[in-house]
Amino acid sequence: NPSSSEGGFFLAQTANPGNGSRREPAATGHRQRLYPKNPSSSEGGVFLDPYQPTRRTAVLQAVSRGSREGREQNSAQAGHEAARKCRWSRHSGQTICPCPMKLSAPIGYSRPMYLHTFGLREPPFSEAPDPRFACLFTRERELLAHCEYALLSTAPAVILLTGDVGSGKTLLTMLLEANIEDQGIRTARLDGEFHAQPVADWLRSLYVAFGLPLPLSAEANTEEHLVDGLAHSLGRLTYQGQRFLLVLDDADELRETSYQLLDQLLQATDHAQASLHVILAGKPELRSRLEEGAARAIDARIRTRLPLSPLTADESERYVRHRLHVAGTTRMPFSRLGLRSLCEDGMGNPARLNALAHRALERAAERGEQSIGERTLAQAAEEVLPQYARYWLRRYRRFVWIAAIAVGLLLVVGVAGYFLSGRSPSRPKNLVAVAPDEVLGKFRDALPAPEVGQVRVWGELLARWQVSSRETSVANAINCDATIFPGFACVSGRGSLDQLRHFDRPMVLELDDGGRKQQVLLVGAGDTTVRLYLGGKYVELARSAFESVWKGRFYAVFRVDPNMPPRLKRGDSGDGMRWLLSRLPSASPGVASTDFDRSVENRVKVVQQQFGIAADGIVGPETMFALAAGDQDGPHLVRNVP
């Protein structure tokens, strides 16, 4: 009954889903809109696919939940909530809502008027993450490749993704899920709403997210049985060739008990040999949260830490242009100064840029402006930015700079006093403390099985070099062929720890403890201590103890010119010479050879002597590794090892 004030919905046909017009049901085959019974209500609706009648019941439930929340909030938020729940269900593989819903405007609300003004097909700066509008720059592509490689080519691990609110964490994880969708990986996503649930409900959400049947008996629904049952089910499916990814968005909102349960789950999956990867995505304070209480156990399991940095001014401009292009614009609505003002006020944060640009487009359309300048952006910033931050920063910019310089001077004085007092920087908190009297015993206990450790160590080494699974596999890299793939080489040999410190690169070391071969990753070396990655945890070991089980064997990878031949000697020319000459010590004045002559040979010998390599003047694998060690790109050994 359209005049009734009772709750509920009915289906009506609409020609223009955004203008709120109402028509009687017509022939099937058209898109139908879900309206509330009360025409005066402002509750929102969603589009339903009439060809999917079996899916309507669950969608109706999702929408009705959203509409109830809309009575307390506003209709747009309610619609977004229903769509978000449905989207989570789709990613989990459930049949609740396997097809994406298209969000419509609330009743009585028209499409943004600026769409027609600026020739746009759809709003380009929406709040909800939308993979269609993803604008990836070099570091974002590298982060995605790094995560994808870690999921497809290495042992189960925990990945930490941190960034400010609106920096794009959720969108990156959504893109990652799309990339691995066809790789036999089941993905579950839980966000802040689920983190607030009771512990048992949170665990049952994991069952549903991974598409596993929920236990029926009351005894099996205790926390301990839920953890064991989930690990057993994942282990059984892993044996059948499946892998699993758990994305915990808003992980900084996890409670202490949730961290404890997550640690118990990871321990149980290790015992069940289940392939479960976890991505923790949250605000920067998540890093400090993981250093406290029960979360420290999770921090020790983190193998990769990926911070999202703000966009540069140039990237912000490209980001705005990209979203406008995807939305269908044929011209730039912002003037040159307006675009510059937008990028300055956005401060490299995508969500802030979206909010500012959306409000500026609305204000310009209201006034009939065809080009958005600084004045419109200033008004939009005053409405969007908290406490008129833009106004104060722009008006009192000189005083802000003076204050920043004063704070910088205070920091310099403080840091200088800190180091002059004889104190050293704090060491990472996720290291295993090893007492001198029991160092080797604890070290041996910390070592994983040789085969498992070898895969994890090489996987970590490739991940530090940001080598993707498309370029090579861990199994291929373990062979340490002279050329793993064009532009990426491997070298093995024997040397002292001081010599390896001079190369300043992480490398795989082979231990020989009473005939037992084991590979570890050298990540740092000091005068008295070495820091190693054992394939799951980091340890610091006294050099004397370490050298008693290490006979000098090492394996190292490095980047080189793809055209570089295996060896170069005097008389050679052509491919590889440019790469070689750019890394050799400067030639004597007046010497500018492009061939491998005597002067080049002498410069090669200088490098070989510096790195403790036989000074024969021939550029082989070890000499190439020494030359590549001077590159700034690529990983280096950590500095704060005593």
C-alpha cells in the first residue's frame, strides 16, 4: 500500500532511476527499483537484476538492514552499508549476493547536477573505493606485485599494509583480490564492523567468509573448537591444492582478544599445514599497536611491511585527471590555478582530493561556472577540511614555516645530544633475545626444517628485491644460475663476514652444523653480532657463535644490464661496456676509453682489491656483484646491529 506508513518494500518500474519518478510495473526484462512503501520516506534503494530471482531474498534482507540503519542515520549511508555488506559476501564466495549491486540515489534525490554541466557520465570522485577508478603509480604497482608474489610463491606469512585514512589501502587489497582470483586462492575480507563482534561470532564470520560449513553442536561452537575446526578445514583444503587469504581491513580496530585468537589460529594452521596468508591493513598507529600485549606475537610473524606514502603534487594532478577521464569528461573542469590549489589542499591523500573535488564541482555547477578556479576551491576547502585547515595554512603560511624551522632545530639538538650521550638507536622489538651461554642451543631450536627454511629464505630475498612471480619462481632462484632472468643474476662463493659486510647486500648463507646443511638470510652484521632471518623469525647471534657453524658459503643476487655478457676482459667491447664504465672509479684526466683497454683493466683491479676479490682484471660474476653493490637501488644491510 503506497500510502501506508508500515515498513517494507515493493517493486516498481522506473525509466530514470535517479529522478525518483514512479511507474506501474511493465513488461519484464527491464531494470526494477526497490522502493519503500511510504512515498514520503527518504530511504534509499538498490537496483535488482530481474533475471536473478533466486538472489532477491538475501538482497532484500541486506537492504532492509540498511534501511533500518537509515532511520537512525541518513538514507545514503544506509544504501552504502547494504552495498558494502553485499560486496563482502561476493568476495567471500557465498551465494548471498554474488552479483554486484548498483547503488541508486535516495528517493527524492537527483543525480549530481554537475554531471551535465561538465559532460560527465557518472560522479568521478565518489567516497566508496571503486577499482574502475584505480590510478596506480610506480610504488603502488610495486606494492601489488610484491604482495601478489608473496601470496603465490612463498610460504604462508603476514603482510602489514599501513597508511593514513583515505590513502587507498582498501582499494589496493581489492585489486589484489581481483588479480589472484583465478589462482586457486579463496579470499575473506573482514572490516571494522566484524571486529566489534563477540569473539565466537568473529570466528564464525571467518567460517562464512571462507565458505566453510558452520559447526552445529553447542560444544563445537566454543572458541577453542572453532579455531581447531577452522584450521583443520583449511588444512584439508590446502592438501587439495587450495590456498587462503584473510584480509583484515581496519586492523587497528581489532581488540586484544582478536589478536590472541588470530595468533592461535595461525599456530593451528601451521600445525595443520594450511596455506593461510593474512594481510593486516590499518592506520599508521597499527605499527605501534602491534608492539604491545598479545599483538606482539602477530608482529613477530610479519614478513613484509608496506607503508603507503602520500601522493606527490604531480601524482595528485595525474590522479585527478585520470578519474575525470574514466568518468567520461571531454575537458578539464578545473583551471590551471584551480587544479594546483586542489592538489595543494589535497596533501597527497586520495580521499581528501575526492572530497574537495566533489564539493568544488557542486559549487561550480550551482553558480553556472564552466571553469573552477582558486576561489571556488577555497570555499570547498573551508567546507570540507576540518577546522578550515586550508585557510589557516594559506593565511599564516610564513608563521607555519617559522614554527617548522624552530621545531627542526630543536630536533637536531635533541638527536645530537642523544648520540653524544653514548646511547644507540633502539633495536627492533620482534627479535628473539639469545643469551650467550645458550646461544647455539636456542639458535638450533629456532631453525625450521631445512627444506621449509630454504624456500622461505629465498622467497624473502626475492621479495626484498621486489622480484614478482611473473619474472621467476623461488624454485628457479634457488638453483642460483648465473642469470636467473635477463637483468637479474646470481653468484655464489666463499668469503669472510667482513667481506660480505663490504658488499652491503642481504644474501643467503649456508650453515654447516655437524653435517646438517641449513640456509639463512643475512640481513645485518655488526662488529660483534649478526642479524639473520630464519624463515619466519629474526634472531641476533654473536659473531663468534655464528662463525662456528658457518664455513663462508654465500649466495647473492643482484641486478645487472640485461646485455651484460658472462665475462669481460681486456680487448672486449660492445654490450655491457656502458654498464661497466658507469660503475668503475673515475678514469685519469684525459682518459675516455669506451673499450676494455689497459686503463679499464687497472680500474677493475682497484675494485677487486677493495672487495677482496682476486685482482686479475677480469669482470666475472663476483666482480659484477661488487660493482652492482654501489647502486642505491635494491635492499641493503640494516645499520643498527651492534
